Amino acid sequence: MTQAIVSAVVKKLADLVIDEFRLQIGLGRKVNEVKLQLSQMQCFLKDADSKKKRGDERIKGWVHDVRNVAYETEDAIDTFLVEANPRKLGFIPNGLARRTLSEKLSRIQAKLRIISEGRTTFGIKDLSENGGHSESLFQTQPSFKRRVLPDVDNSEVIGFEAEKREIINLLMLHGRSDQSRRVISIVGPGGLGKTTLAQKVYTSSTVRNHFDSCLWITVSQNFNLLDVLKKIRMKLANSTELKGESQEDQIVFLLGEVNALLKNKNYLIVLDDVWSEKVFTQLETGLVNVGNGIRVLMTSRFFNVANCADSSGVYPLRFLSEGESLRLLLKKALLSSDPSPKCPDELSDLARKLVKRCDGLPLALIVLGGLLSSKPPMPREWSRVLQMLDWHVLGDGECMRILATSYDDLLYLHKSCFRYLACFPEDYEIQAEPLMNMWIAEGLIDVRNGMQLEGCAEDYLEELVQRCLVQVVERSPDGAIKSIRVHDLLREVALSEAKENDFLYIWKEEHVEQDVSMTRRVAFHKGIDASNDNDDPGASTKISNIKMPKLRTFLYLDQCNDIIGSRFLLLRVLELRNTKSFKDLPTDLKKMIHLRYLGLEGTQVFVIPSWIGHLQNLQTFDISHTVIQELPESFWKITSLRHVHYSSISSYVDQFYCPLVGPPSTANLVNLRSLGSFQVPISWKKSFPYLIGVRKLNLHCKDRNDGMLMHDLISKLKNLLSVRFDNFYPPRKMIDFSTSPSYENIHTMCLSGNATVGIAELPANLTKLTLFSFVLNGDPMPKLEKLRSLKCLDLNFITIMADTIVCTYGGFPRLQSLKLNHVQKIMEWKVDYGALPVLNYLLIKSCNDLRALPDLQCVTTLQELKIDPELQSKIKNKSGEEWQKVKHIPTII
């Protein structure tokens, strides 16, 4: 951690030396001297970290001092840049700002001299003198090229097949005739695989075909009855309506709603990660009187919680055997798709010793395997990992020691990125793109080999995935990570390291439990009332009174109108997503010239003031799902912008409503990488803005002539990867993207409009295509099935002017997901032998003119079919006229 801080500060000092116009000659020399002193410290930190991990408290103190002086240096620089900023309110002469910085640097130099003397006393060595070039204490040389395969499923259940069948049998005991409520609880310690096993049961075709519907609710440690009831009702009825002014009234209303929605239906409800007896006690009112044979599958670490719900349904989960453990470890370590990988003879003894350390705990085996996968499969490397396990004392038990070891083996910047994950609540599904943009805003991403910042951030995240420190929840068709989740125990590692390094403070209560004046990141995981100090009106612990002048990141808030102010002048990341009480940008915000990430998604902000242009370092600006209707001209003059996201709340009601106009043609947005969703400005008809670096573009066409404009624009954007055009009218009523080599890079495309069109050519390398609201002239399949890279195809609210559509032999060679949603006019769908050879998922919804299901007998890869009740009736009770076409499909919903 300290290495990352010192490295970032050294870089900042170097940048300040280059920025000569702000410095006098003497001050420039002093800045350079501090930079050199801190650079020298970096060489000793590797040895210090090694000794610190072995429990030397004196070394811990020395590293702590280095970290604090690095923080102090960073604060001095950032404060100077604020005070020297010509646009700031008030006036501090540049001369005074320079003198203040000079005095601070003199004090810092004195501290660095004392710290340097201390390293001699403690015997800390310069590891670089011995040729050590690795950035991580334990990391092997980077010459080993890792064998990267497609995702090895981290959720696989090795050794739990019998348990899966037993739990399914318990859930379905007595069949539909059993009208009593039944709760089955999978119980065991953290990391044993309870959630993974529950997921396998939940997604099994037997369960899916037995129950009318299934829903999954993650409860977690900080249980809130109102939130859980909202989630259940949202999944049952897709409704957010609440009645009652008080929380108690809303809970009573939702309990009644849930009870009514479950009545007379055969439901399975999964309650994952339950920590308290009160969870089921409080939920019982909504579940107990349904009387329809409802089943509840619960996971918990605690037997008392399971007994409280249903003492006859407690299912203790066992640990893995030695043989099962070895299989799991080798699958991860060797990146093998073989269910029973063979261990090289020279590694056999070491593998068994490593397995023994994991005590049959799947999470420990998976993470340790992820660590080994980053090493060459050689005895020397695996032996070093075994030795590393003896040097850690974090937490209780072998599992936490293994998790900590894997964390310590990361490069120092990767460590900072992993710790950053502790900002998010337990069991939270973290969206990858905002996360990576926060990393970039914080300076945690180091650009190398001429790569883009975003590309490096993606590599960092993939590294964490490869090592099994995070779990991928969803990937896009092109393979990019869309969302992740962190296991509870791994999050504990991140929290522990964040706390030890003063990296993060999680605000859990209304009153502060410790001194937060030095806090650099704060995250709020529950509603806080900024204006009410509850029991002690005279106390000084109201949030609005708390001083956090060093703050760099401010995440998640529920009540914050009085919180953001001049106390946060050094802020880089401000995330206020879904903060309904936040309506106006405070004027003090314009003083935060270091701000790089401003997230206002889902807030009630409706006006962006012209002073937004003061934020000349802003990189990410997210106003999705807001009612903002205009951006000032000054905003588009911020040349540092990289990602600008917008979507109107109204756009969910009216597909073609998009009032916010994009950048003027005079804009020079050289750093912009993603833009959406904006209306095409009239000025673009004369000239385009400078958007040469854009990779993701989402535009709303204002009139029919914009279709040709879009074709012209794409031909100029050589780096474009993803495109969405709404209200799109293609030239000559023909979708034709064959005129520019720029199209070859595009992998994702979404087109919507209400025109009658044909399909000529689409970008050849598309992996995902969505067509919305068009009338298509004739069968589109002959053109679409020739897209050799296409993995996902969505046809939504499409009218096809043909009675029959046909998928032919060899067509759609890589298509995995196909959705036909409200596709009209087609009466017959033919699927020839050899078509759709890898299709996994098929949705047929509201295709009212389709008389019969397609013959899918030859599509042997199909795992899940979702169809309307009208088509479902044709295969009813496995004896309908259409049953032979689909009987091989495991899950039909």
C-alpha cells in the first residue's frame, strides 16, 4: 500500500516540476529534492514490507511514518494547486501560495531525513541493489507468460453433486400436494460454498420446471426489513409503489402485498447470507399464511438462525475431501477445463501440502489456486507460496491466512485497486465501468506500453479475476467484464488492509466512532440524516460538522444536502448515485478543481450551472436517469473529459424522447472515450466536433437526415467499438454499414427507429446486435446469420414483412443468445439442421402471429427456453403437439 502512495506522490512531484510556470526556481529545486528523497524510500519499502509481515512492530511504525509523510506531501501539492488556481473564489496571491508550499516542503524534508536514519537502525535494505525488480515482495519474474483460458467457472461445485440432489429432493418433498410452507437451510462457515450450492439448486432445470417462479434475495449482515421487502415485491410485481408515511406503515403494506402476490402460486424463494434470527421472524408474516406449498431455501453461517426458521430443514454442509480439494486446486492453478486435471509428478507432494493447508474449504482452495495460476508450474515457485503461508497472522484460521497471502502477492497498484472494493457494501454487485473510472480518477492506474488508461484498468480487473479475488457476475458478448462481486471473507481482507493503511472509513452509524480528520476515503452504506443529530442535539458529531479536509473519495449517500462543501477541496471522486434528496449542485463544488469523477445518476438534480466549467480536471460525468435538459457551453470546454453519460428518466417511457443536446461542433474533446445518450446537434451538419478517441457512442437522431450524418461520423471515428443510434432513419431506407473500414472495429450495435427498412450490410465483427421498433422488408435471417462473430441477437418490437423466417445450415455459427420479443407478422419459423450450432438461450415473447414453435431438435446445445403461455400450452404436460420439438431442452420457462 505504502509503495503505491509513494509512487503516486513521486509522479505528482515530477509533474509539478515540469509545470514550471507555477514555481520559482528555488521552489522548483525543493520540489525536486523531495521527489528524489521519496524515490529513494521506494527502494527500501519492499524489504520493510517483508519484515513488517513477519510481525516486527518497529518496522510497522517506520512504514507508517513513510506513508504519512507521503500523504502530507500529496496534500501540500494539491492544496497549493487549489490556492494557485486563477479561477478560485477569493484571492490568495500566488506568492503566498508558493511560500506556504515551500515551508511545508522544508518540514517534509526534515521528516524524511529522520525516517532515512531510522531505516539504518532497523536494518532495512535497498532490495534494488541486489537486482530485485519485482514490484511485489513475493511476485515472480514477469517473464513467465500466463496461460489465460476463458473463464474457469468459479461457481462450480466439486464434490457437491450428491448434496445438490438431496436439497432438490427436500424442496420438492410431497410435490405440489404439500401445502405447508417449508424452509431448507444450508449451514456452514464462510467460504464453504453455501451460496454456490444454492445457485446450482436455484438454476437446475428440475427446480425451474417444478416451481411456477423462483426469486433470489441476498440478505447480508446489515439486514433491513423494508429493503428486503422492496426487493421481493419488485421481483414479484416489478413495482416500486409504497403506501404509508412511516417506515412501519410501509412494512405493513409490503408484507400484505407480498402475501397476496405469493398466494395460489408455487414459488421458490432463496434468502442468501442470513445472519440473524430476526430475518425470518420478521419476514414470516408475508410467507407463513400463503398456504400454497411455498418453499424457502436459506443460506447461513449460524445453526440458531436455521433452527429458528425451520428446525426440521437444517442441512449442514460438509467440507471437501482431500481428493475433491486436490481436483479443485489443480483446476484453478493449472487453468484446466478438465474435470480431473492431472498433477505433474514434480508438483504432487507440494500440491498435497498446499491442499492440507486449506482444510477442505472451497474458497481457500479457489483463491490459492488463483495465486498459483500466476506462477510458472515449477516446484521452486509452489514451494515459495507454501512458505509465504507461514508469514501471515491476519484474522482467525487458515482461510484468512491464505486470502491475505494471495493479496500480498499482488503488485502494489493492484493492491490499492483491491482495497478500493471495500468501499462497496457486502454482497453488492459492483458495476465494472464506474469502478474502473474511479480507479483512474484516484490515480491508481499506471499507464504502460502506450496503452489507454481504460485498457490498463481492464487488465487490473482481469488480474483480480484471474487470481479469484473477485467473482465475475456478468460479461458482455465481447468478453469485457460488466459486473463483479466480492466474497464476504475477501472483503474482510480488503477492509482490514484499508483500515491498517488509513485507506478507507466505512460510515456505519450516525455518530463517528473515531477520529476521521485524516480519512482519505469515506463510504456510506446506509441512510444518514445530515440535519438531525438524534439524541444529542448539542453534539459535534453531525456529519455536516465533521472535518475531513484530506478526503479524496466520497461514495454513496442518502441525505447529503448540507454535507458537501468547502471542507472537501481535495476531492477526486464524488459518487451520489440514486441519492433522491440531492437536488442542487452546491456552489462550493466549483472550488474542487481536483474532481475527476462526478456521479449524479438517479439524483434529483435538474440544473447544471455554468460554473461546472471550473472543474478542468473532470474525467467522468454521469447524469443518467435524471431530468437534466441542458448542459452549459462551458461544460463542453473541459478538455479532460473521458466519459459523459446521460439518459433521461422520460426515455424509459418514450423510447424516442431525448432532449439533451450533445457537444457543439466547436468542441475539442480529444480525451473523450464514451458519449451517450445525446441528441445530435444541428451544428454537426456543418462540421463534427473533435471526437477522434471515442470508443462508445450513443446518439439520438433528431430528424430523418441524421441517418446519413451518422454514417459520415462513424467513418471518421477510427477507434469506435460500440454504437447505439435511436430514432435512426438509414439513408435510402437501407441499413448499410459497408462504406468505411472504421466499421470493422465495431463489436456492439443497437439501432432503433420506426421506419420501414431493409438490411444490406452490418459490421462484420459484431458480437451483439439489437434492432428495435423497425419494420423489416422480408426475412432478415439470410443477412444476420452470416455475421460470423455474433453471440447475442435481440429483435425487439420488430415487424417482419414475411410469413416465414428461416435459419439455414451453418448460420449463426457463434450465436449463444437469441431473443424475439414482440416480433410480429411471422407465422412460421424454420430451423434447418446445422443452424444455430452453439445456441444456449432462446426467448420467444409476444410473437402473436407465430403459430408453432420452431423445430429445435437439432439445436442440442440449447439449455434454456422462455416462451409465452400460448406456446407453452402446445407442450403442456409433456404431451402437447409441440413437445417433441423441445423435449431435450433442460429448462423451459
